Amino acid sequence: MRAVEYVERDGRLLAIVVRADFDERGTVPLTDESLPLQMSVMVKEEGEDSPAHVHVPSVAVDQGGRYRHEMLHVVEGRVDVGVYTGDGTLVERVVLGPGDTVLLFEGHSTVFLERTRLVEIKEGPYPGPERDKRWL
């Protein structure tokens, strides 16, 4: 059994299955950049982080100026998530552990408190690395 399985029929992607044994280091995108939902699996070590940022609206989708939303689901480990307003004000820090999920609407940061595996789902299409984030 593979760690990631793609279920397809007649050239159409119908489902993506991520198995519990997925353990590829880094951030691994699992979806085509053009899809309306983007899915990645992150396996990060203690001390790795992503500074505060927002995901800017995609040029391909009219989102009324709001930021692209993102969901994180922790499979194992612990991550400290900073929750920010879109203008960069830190509102709260939450620590997520195995089984915890957060849906983020504006700014956020992450600090991995130990080796952590999580699933990330965010709105697409992916606008490319130069337009994906605005650092706060």
C-alpha cells in the first residue's frame, strides 16, 4: 500500500487518500496547482517555523478581497500556531496536538514544538510562490 493514493476514473481525479504511514520530510503538495482546494502534508522537525503571513487572494478567483483560508490538522506532534489579523496584530497563540484541527481565516504563523506531521488544506488555485503569501 502506498502512503498517498489517487483514485481516478476516465482521466478524472475523484479522491486523494493519505495513509497514516505518510512520512516524507518537508512540505509535500499533493494536488495540482489549478484545483480550488490545495492539499499538502508537512513533516517538520522541532524548531522549524513559518513566520506570520496571510495567503493573498488568487488572481484566478474573485474572493472579494478576503484572504485565502487554510486548515491544519495535526496527525502527530505539536505545533504552536499564532493567530493574527490581516494587518499583523497577534491575537492569540494556540498549541495543537494529535487530532487537533484549526481553520485559519486571516494571518498565522507556525512553530513546530517537536517532530510533527500535519495535513494542510487551503484555498486554491495556488498562485505561485511569489503571490501565495504576504509576510506580516
